[in-house]
Amino acid sequence: MKLPELRIGSLKPVLPIIQGGMAVRISTSSLAAAVANEGGIGIIAASGMSVQELREEIRRARALSAGIIGINVMYAVSTFAELFKTALQEKIDLVISGAGFSRDMFAWGKEACVPVVPIVSSVRLAKISEKLGAQALVVEGKEAGGHLGTTSSVAEIVPEVKKSVSIPVIAAGGIVEGKDIVKAFKYGADGVQMGTRFAASQESNAAQKLKDFYVNLSQREFVLIDSPVGLKGRALKNEFTEKLLAGKVLPTRKCKQCLKLCQGNFCIMTALQNAQQGNLKDGLVFIGESIAKIKKIMSVKEIMHSLLKEIEAS
């Protein structure tokens, strides 16, 4: 199969593949640069970073790659505007945003001539985004890891959104193998976003203990948790989620005010950071439901070559 051409504003990646922005600090400069070097769009996950840390990560990615580098930042974080505008100051190539919705971000992007790409899960939000100035949409289904905005499959939502807008539609959720990519293009996607496959890569900033947890479980069970953000979240079952679902995780006593609005049931930034550092006892492991397809940790180069071979064979 010949891959379609993806255009987001003036951006034209060699491959119509975007690496998902996985926080906290799973998707950093090393992963984003590696994906960009292979012709995809590399994404730095800004949520949970300080402004200075994000600035340094963008500069590091630029030093490692001349490819397309973007950021992903959750609207829900209290420093959303500061992180977004810092990325624009650093001449980022595009900004992806989810877990809430900001009308202001489209004006910021337009002023800086930087494409803004919201993550949506409905036709209604897709139409609103296009009217406000979105230059592409990441359409995420229930198969995705992390925060979920729908109970519908990406294969159901993408065709509906595609009929409703004239901007590129990027499918996200459950896309791990080459045949998943081919399927996404057949149901109308212009590109794909892949998070889980790149979380389990050599260049991912996850601790080795977490990477091993991704691929070595004999039985991978998922749970949906109530995130402090106010959305459901898909995570791998572990000791932390068992305690959380049993009501045995105490709310944090020293709130860092990292979210605009927080349900207060637990500190999600601390839980995600624990997982990233390999503390699985106290860590929240957000991951997509197709992780069982991933059997080994590979380099980004190996992943991309494998995907292209699988696409050619489909």
C-alpha cells in the first residue's frame, strides 16, 4: 500500500505518522527527535514540565533533529498558556492539545504561524475546532491510553468526523502495527498517531523497569480510573490502580496546583511520574489497549522499518 500524503498547514512529513505525546516525561526530546529523524512527527509531552524544562527539551530536540518537532500539552494543566506560548517562542512546528478545550490557543497559533491540532472524540468538537482555526484534528477512540473522551471506537468516529470537516483527520487509539495503520487509512484517516508503540521504544524516557512491565506481563489487564482531570483514564492494572479503585489512595496533602480544576481524589502528576521512574507500586501506567501486540523493546528506527514492511505486505 502506498502511504497517503499528510499536510498540516505548511508541514509535510515524509511519513503520515505522529508519535503521541505521553506525559509525564515519557515523550521527551530523545524520542521526539528519533521519530522526526525517521520522517514522522516527533512530539514532546509538555504537561508536567516547567517552562524552563520545556524550553530545554525543545532546544535539545532541535539539536538532535532537523525534522518536524511538536509538543502536546493538556488544556487541563494550570500552566497551559505559559507552556503553549513558550513552545511558540521556541519556534515549535506544531502544538497538539487535549484533555479540555481552549478557544484562545487557535489565535495564539495563528499569530505565530504555528498549526494547532486539538484532540477530539466527537463530530461536534471537530466542527467547532475547524471553525476556530484548527489545521488538523487528532481523532481519538476508546482504544487509546490515558484520558478518554469517548466510549466509541476510533474506527467508528473517524469516518463520521471525516465527512464533517475539510481539514486532515489523524486517527489515534489502538494503532500499533502496520496493518493497524492500513486499516486506519481505509476508514478515512489522513494520518495516524501512535503512543503505546513508541512508549515501548529504546528512546522512550520511561525507566527500564516500566518498559519491561509493558512487554513482559503474562496477562495484561486494563482498568478505567477516574482521573482528577475529570475524565476516565485507561491504565494497566497494578498495585496502585487496585488501591485507587478500592478507595485506599489518600488525596494529596500538599497540592501543587498543577491542574486548573482538580477532583482531588489523588495526585495524577505524582502517580504518572512514579511510573515513569519505575516505581510501579505507586505509579499510574497509562497505556493503550493494544499493548499486547508489543513483544519487545526496539529502537525507533527498527519500529519504523518494521511498520513500513508490514504496510507494504498489507
